[in-house]
Amino acid sequence: GLADVIQERAGRIEMDSLFLDEGFGTLDEETLNRAMSVLEEIRENRMVGIISHVAELKRTIPCQIKVRKGMKGSRLELVGVS
């Protein structure tokens, strides 16, 4: 999978997490669904973090850390995290 390819190119360094930053905005619905399926598979063995403003992802990802900009700085809101 994707994480295995990245790990291989990094000299077989063990990677227990994968973060993607804004990699979904230009994807059509079908491609977005396929990408999310792959990430769901990766999530079985690794932590996957997604940084995105795509509304569909906000609706489908159950555990979220939302960053809210405020007058005195940013604050975090945990959604679906116990």
C-alpha cells in the first residue's frame, strides 16, 4: 500500500503514523471514496492523520481534532475522541 511504498523509499524506517495535508480538495467523489478506503485499510496498522477542509471528510471521519481560531489564539475541539 501507500504507506509501505513510502516506508520502502525511506530506507525501511518503521512508520507507525501517516499524515496527509490537504490532499483531497481536487478529487472527484469516486476517487475520494477510493482514497478513504485505502486509508481505512492503512489505519488498521498505523495512525492516520488527515488535515483537510473537505466537507465530506468532516462528515465521514468519526474521530477529529478541530482547530478553532479565536481572539486570544487557537483552541482545540475533540470530536468522537474518548
